[in-house]
Amino acid sequence: MVGDFSKEEIRQIIESGDPEAIRELSKYYNRFSGTYTRPLQYYATLLSYGYVIVPHYDTDSRPKKMKPAYKKISRYIKDMHLEYILPKINLTVLSEGVYYGLLVEDEGEKPTFYKLPARYCRSRFLDGDGLPILEISLSYFDNITSNEIERKQILKLFPKYVQALYAHRNHKELWAEIPAAEGGLCFFFNDDQTPPFVSATMAANELENAREREAKRDENALRKLLIHQLPINKTDGELLFTLPEAELLHESVCNMLADDDSIDVITTYANITLESV
């Protein structure tokens, strides 16, 4: 067993199909197992996430302000810092199965990505463009903070209809839909929105267990057992030392080897040998 999960527990979690439990399993191994983390980071950063802006317009009626418009959209996309944000989003998708978030604009119209916790979000429908529609539980605003000022600041990030829905929710379990046109973000790899490589946690667990067993074998290989034999009279088989004298001899040998944790001492009426454990 490695960490908080045994091989059987991993199997049960994967077979259960519970998205929340599977995400927690994947997040745990992404944090503590380099064997599991390395391929996720590799695939998350495999692409350069470069982009090309291609204007689309009617050639017979070319827009008069094409150049200013092109510069504006170029600046907007540059301010998104996609080369930094998209690898992080991709890593979240690979490790948690889904990325939920909100694209908001500050007062200067600069875009900012605001990540949302998966346990308060879901996506069941697509909009007219085939993009997933983000749904957020209004309980998120109750649980995200106990500070009323901070809660109001977070609410301001969301569309006004979400703010109004929260204000009139009457403490019911309600969900608000935020389509992509309103800034709702939802990226996932599998339709069940679970981590695509979660089955690899079992192999990572087996590898970590094998490493632990090997480390234990190496530790045991270093340990020695010193068998200290006291002589007996070959004629009548009587002891040549009294038991108190034998005890003193045993203590002296133990004191001599006290600084060596890898050797244990046994005093007996047999030959003196040094054995590996």
C-alpha cells in the first residue's frame, strides 16, 4: 500500500464510476507520484499553443476599419496569455478530468481566467455552436467564503442574471447556466468528465510498492546477526562460564557494537558467526 490508497481501493474507485472519487484519486497521485505526474505534464505541454488570426469578410465589401479591428483583436488575444494558460488548463483536464472556469474582463477589457471547483459545477448541454454550457451551483457562493465583502466581490465576476438568481434563491439548491457567450468555460477529454489516465494510478501504485519492497530488501541485506558462542566442557558438557558471567560477556559485546544499528547480538553456546538477516 502506498499513501492513502491500496491497490484494491484504487480498483473499487475506478470501477465505481464516481467522478468526484476518481478525481480525488487522480489528484492525489498527480501530487505525490512522479510516475503518474510525468506523462500528464508531458501531454499538457506537448503543444506550443501558438495561434494565427485570420480575418473573414466579404471580399466585395471589405471593412473600412479592418486594420484597427485586427489590431484590437490581436491585442485582446495576446492579453489572454494563452501560451501560459492553456498548458495549465490542459493539465487540469488530464489530472481532474474537466476544467470549469469563467472568462471575465477587467475594467480595461483585459481577459482573465477564473477557475471554478469541479464539485460545484457540471455540464450537461451544448449551445448552438456545439460548446458545453457551464452550470454552477449557487451553493458555491455560500461555501467559498464566510466573508460577506469577499462574497460580493466574487459575485461581481459573474453575469448579472447569476447575481440576481443568487439574491432570490431562498436557500434552495439551484443551478445557473453560463454559456460560452457569457464567459462560461468547460473543457473535458472524456464524456464522463473523468481523468483519461486514471487507470495508470494502479500501475503507479504497483511500482511504488515494488520500490518499497526493494528498499526493505536492501535494508535487510545490510543488517547482520552476530552469534556469540560460549564454550562448554567437551567431557561432561558442563558450562565453562556461569550464567552471570555469560550475561556480562553478552553485555560487553553489545556495548562494543552499540554504535552499529545494523548488527544484533545473540549469545549462545555455539560457534561465533556473522549472518545476514
